[in-house]
Amino acid sequence: MLPLISDSGIRRTRRLSWAPSGWLVTGTTIGTDTDFVTLTCPDDFVAIRVGFANINPASYSITKVVAAASSTLGDCANPSDGAVWRTLTFLNKGTARDVVVAGCEAPTEITVYGNLPDPAAGHIGGPRWTWTDWNPLTSMPRTDLPGAPRIAMIRVLLPSGCRHTRPNGGFHEYHRRPEINRGFAYVAGHVPADMVTLPSHIQAYSACMGHTNVPVSCVQFLTKKPGVIGMVAGDSHHQGTSTTTQFWNYLLQSTVELGVRHLGDIPFGYWSTAQGGADSQSFFNALANVLPVAQPSFVVLPGWTYNDLSDSVHADRLADDIFFARLLMAAETCVHQGATPIFLTPFPRDLGGMTSVQVQPWRGLRASILTLRQIGAIVIDATQLLGHTLNGQFDGTYLSQYSNDHAHPNDLGHAAIANELTPIIERLCGLSSSTNL
């Protein structure tokens, strides 16, 4: 599927993605289990496919996956009257082929393949992705909120004892607070029964809505209008630790804002590969792994991580030098894949982690990233936005209003970054802004 290039040069694609978490964990079903997710797409869609990530070496099987469009959100567990459940197929054996499969003879049991060793790292890399086929699914006009984002509901049937991978955490706060999601729904739940083979009514009040995530790591929609997809990579600072829902990071905040501003004109998608505790080799590899299938318009790249080690020392000069080399390689990979890199300077951290061993190279890394502006790179100075100064220099810690735990930015901290990021994205898209976050 060829990307479209707007007049401003940023890529647009009809393959719109929604992948809210790169922080993946392992779960095991106690019995037969139906996991489900309800989400919105900011444009009319005509087909859908689902991606499953696996962080473990062993493969696992999914019995069946079904999806339905709905004209209302309702209880977020059951589609509206007249909705038709479609079975997602596995004809292409998990590869991300851009072919719409409509044949009823295609296989429907899905094998989520095991993760493979990374020769460069000397250990299991990952995650490994498995995809359903593109299957026809036509969105329905909204009857509860005319003109609102379109709705898809997906159910996944897992057998008993299935050891699987799923995004960490839940979206309870995002789901229940309309002032945050602003009509862009995303919520998951599960039921300890088979509600997929013959899709039946789910009692939403007993389905753990918003308190867990499902094995679905990404949903891609084939939309009528070409859209813009933003991606983010990094560690817990960029994943959204210490924010509402633990995922309310700067890019998700910006994506929701852009979706509201430009609803009906340009659809915006979102994909996070950021993972708490990951070092730069891991999170940049996770990003590069999905760039070909994501086809993002832009990628926001982190400016530092405390998780890189030199021997047993966190984020010293050698570790930061290696990080900078990996950062530039990641940017080069983004450009090669048709995405515009957006650089951030280093985020602060807690006082205990920022000794002179860390602070001096941290400042030097900021200076190195800022010099990229001289060759036309887009750089947001996150250090200046979030950082505390002492005697005229950044001391490596946060301004008090921007962190609750002193190690990660809170909602306000991420909003400060989003306020800088949103107009940059609009400029790249050739759009004008009308409001502020």
C-alpha cells in the first residue's frame, strides 16, 4: 500500500494504526477466555487487521478473532442493533501483507509466533509481531453522536492455559473521563467464557472494563481518507509512567487534540513502542521492528535514558555517547522508512539518580541534540520545558509542578511537551491551529 505525500512533504496513509502501549507483559488464562477491546477510528473505514506481539520464545494459539462495527458506544462491550460480526482470517500466516482477504475458506485459528533471539544483542529481542489478514469491515455512521469517530469492537478467544503477551495496565481512567478521551474511545475487558464462537451479549458490569488490556497490541484500519500516524519510542518517561492511566504521554495527548481539531478532515493515528525499564538498544530495536508495517508520518525520539549502563553505572559519559550514536542511527532508520524524526532533549530525573556522574554528560547530550537544529532537524527542548535550574544551570531534576514522583513527568509535564509538539505536527501537515491544549 503506497503512502501518500502531502504538499508539505509529510507522509499520509490510509493504513491508520492505534497501538497505545509498547510496555508488554505476559499473562496466562485460567480457563477459556474472551478478551475484547472497543476503540474508535477518526474516519470511515472499510477493512481492519489486528496485530499481536509476543515477547516470549514460545508460540501460542488464538482460537478465533471476530470484529464488528457499531453505530453507538453503548456499554462498550456489545455492538448496536444490526451490527454483523466478521471473523478475521489467517491466510497470510501472520505476515503483514497488504491484501484484503474476503474468502470464507481462509483459516481462522491464529498462531502468534514465538520471539526470536537477536544476534546483535545476544538474547531474545522483540517483540515479534503476528498479524491477521486485512478483512473487510465497513464502519457505521454514529447515531449516538453524529459525526463522531467510528467504532470497532474486537473479541479474541483464548484457550485455557494460554500463555500470551498483552500490553501492560489498563485504560480505566482514560475510558471513564470524557475530558481526557474527548470522544476517542479505547477500553478493554474480559469474560471467562466463549463469547466469540457464537457472539453473544456480554454483561459489561462484570467484564473488568478498563482494568486490563487484551492480547491485541495494534489495530489497523483501512480508512477512506489518508491520515497521519505519529509514533513514540523510549523508556517509562515516554510511555507515560506517573500519568493518568500510565499511558497519557505527550504524543497521546497531542494525538487526541489533533483528532478533535481536524475531525472530518485528517484522521490521526497513534503508535507507542515506549517501554518502562527498557534501555536504548531495546526500545530503538522495538521501534525499527515495526516501522515498515506502521508507516508513520513522524516519530518522536527520546533524548536520553537513565537505563543505559556503562559497566554497572547508569547513564555516565560512555553510556550517553553510545545512546547518542543509537539515537542518530534510529533517526536515519526513520528517514529511510519515510518518517520525519522529531528529537527531544533529555528529560530530567530524581535527585538521587542525578549525581555529577550523570548530570555533566546529560547536559552535554542536550547540547549535542540542540546542535542538530543547525542542519534542519526538528528539536523540542524538553530539558528547558521541564527542568529545574540551580545557579543558572539545569541540575538534572524536574520543576516541582511537572513531576509527582520526581522521576517521571506527570500529566502537566507531558502537556508541556504536547503544547510544543502539536503545532509542529500541524505545520508538517500544512495545517493551521485554532486552539491550544
